[in-house]
Amino acid sequence: MKFNSTLYQTTAQLVGQLPKGRSKALGALFSLWNSHPSWDPWLLKDGDIYRLFYLLGSSKSGPWWLEGKICGAISTDLEQWQDLGTVLEVSPEHSWEAGRMLAGCALKENGIYYLFYSAAGEGAEIMNEGIGLATSSDGIHWQRSPRELVKPDANYRWYGQYKRSLGGFDYDHYQWRDPYVVKDEQTGRYYMFICAYRKEGGKGAYRGCVGLAVADRIDGSYELLPPAATPTIEGTQESPFYEMERPQVIYRNGQYHLFFSCWTTWLNPKWLGTVDRTQITDSSLYWYVADQITGPYQPARQTPVVSGSSRSGIYGTNFFSAPDAPDEFIAYGWYCKRMTLAISPFVRVIWNQDSIRLSI
């Protein structure tokens, strides 16, 4: 479990003052610190404690995200953590989750913990993603379902795959990950938002969308719906994004607010020419709004980026109720340059009627 560390920063500063061998020393320090990269955290408030889930990988895999397992920790203040070790790892018995584990979310209802997660197969199926559910009565021991919770079949009209090259090989990349489940207080139904790829109505490589499914019970069954967000560049059938990762939906000020992340590598160059490039970095948190939970979600502004997020250095930013002010939020995620979790010190969210800003 790696958090942003003042020890690492201080050591790096001292190494940077060496008269000789600075580059090698800094490289060795970075390799040591990133020996077990940590990324994509999600949090659950559970009475007087906080439960943390996150992905843990190995620097030996290339790229780093090709390996990953879900680990956990608990805290009473979001600052000091007790490591719980591995929560879920790949399952050779289930081919759809035999290759790598991906991010998700956690909820608790009627004394039962629900861990929604995503995963992918191995070998030729390493880019074929799916969504699973594990449950627990104590938050420690988990029982996973052997089958995917919800997945479109090949004939489903809205969601599809794209041929993606990786390491000299072409894979069918079926984006279907990062489930975020929220109970709509108005209807009592459970809505699952998903990092997905648009099939119908899209052209070219850039077809990132936020998929949607709904259920009457938290554990399903989940019914597929049309995408909640299908961003489109004016005059084209292309999305600004190849992928819309770690989606989160929050109801506030009479609207539903959708937040997500996308690496600059996967942004459509056609779109970049229409927005303020100074606000676009890997850590930019994108912001869309809708009047209904099902969408359609539209950009909150011309350059739909939460103010301050482009300078945070945090990827996959989510919001969470502040421990000292439940009606306010903190922002958390992971520092993509350091491969460390970004939870404390707290990054405050200044959310006004018509603006959102990170207190960077």
C-alpha cells in the first residue's frame, strides 16, 4: 500500500543535491518506490471506520496495468491505515477474470457488503473486460459470483469493441470496467455507470461513452440501458474520448453531475482544437451534467474540466464526503507520476451553485 509520501519527496530532494550520480540515484529511488504500484482507490464509509479498496500491481509487468489485484485497508480518520492485504485476485477458475483485476466501487446494505469490480481474461482475452460482484458479511471474507454480473452480447446495439495494438499484437478491446453503482433516492432503483465503448452511432477509434445498467435490487439482475453519456464532437460522429474512466455520479443542486478521467494519450486531437488546452492534462477531471440520472449528460461548460484538477497530479479523481463536514467533499485518487494513492492530506472540493474547484 503506497500513499503519497513526504519521505519519498524529501529523499528525492536530498538525492537531487548529490554532486555526482544524481540521475542514477533518482532512477534507483523511483524504481524502489514503484516496486509495487498502487492505483485506482475507492472508499466506503462504514459506521465509524473507512474502508479502502485499491489496485496493487508489479513494476515487473509492462505496461504496469497488465497485472493487478484488489487490496484493502481500514482507517478511522482517512490518514492512518491498517493494511488488510489482498481482497480479491485473479481467478483461474473463471476465465473472464483470470488475467487482471480492475477498479470498481463498494456499498453496504442491510449488513451486507457489496464489492462491484471489473476484471479481464488472460492471453488473447486480456483486453476483454467484464464486471463482477463479491459479497461479505464482515468486510474481510468475500464470496464472489462465478459469472459476470452484466455484459452485452455480440448483438447488443449500443456497446462494442475496438481493435487495439499492444506489444506488437492486436487485441479486441472490449471496454466494460470501473462500475459505479448509486441508488437513486427518487426511484429506489440502482444505476450502474460503466466505462464503455460505443458501437451504434459512432465512427473511428474515439467512441468512449459511459454505459448504463439498472436493477431493482442491489445485487441484480441488471438491465442494460442506452449510454448515459455519448460525447460527440460537433459535425462528426466521433467522441472526444477513447475511454471515460472511473465514472462517478453525484446529485447536487438539482442536477446529476458526472465526473470521469481520460489520459491525454486517448483524447481526440479534433476535440483538443476546440477547448482551452491549458486546462487539459492527465489529471484533468471532466464534468458533465444532466437533469435525469439516466442522462443524457452534457458538458458543464465549453472546456468541461473541474477547476484546479489539471494541476492536482491526481488521476481517476473521485469525490468523497469530508470526515469533518459531511455536506462537503474531498477529492482523492492516485498520483500517476509516483504510482501512489492520493487520499491525505485532504484536497478540498469547493462546490458552489455553478462552479466546482479543487483547493490545490
